[in-house]
Amino acid sequence: MTLAECKAGEKVKVVALHMNQREQRRFMELGILPGTEIEMIRTAPFKDPISVKVRGFQVSLRKKHAEKITISHGGCTRS
């Protein structure tokens, strides 16, 4: 499952980033790396961009980037 498929209120964990090294570095600088818990805040009307909460900060991501982030629901909840 990818981050782009989450619904508002879901809390998930990042499993992997499937993107080039430059994009991976950018997301890691934002605190989005394997093992990080992310909460889906909301999606725009056409599902682009999406807003997520990472380490206490709200971040907006393009859907095309969220589709490259594999997530897991294991141990996470829905608010």
C-alpha cells in the first residue's frame, strides 16, 4: 500500500521510499524515512496535493510522490 491510498485520520508507518536518490534525500530531510509514523490529515479535491503530519509538522506532498512511499498499517491506528 502507498501513502497516496490513505484516508484522512489514518496513522501509518513508512516502510520504503521508491524514488531516485535525490528525491529520497529530500524526503529524508523532511523526516520521512523508513520507520517514521505519518498521519494523513487531508487530501485536496482531486487528491493532489495531500497533507500529512510528520514528527509534529504538517507537510504537503504531491500525489505522484506519495505513490512512491510504501506504508504499513501494522501497529498504527485510525483517529
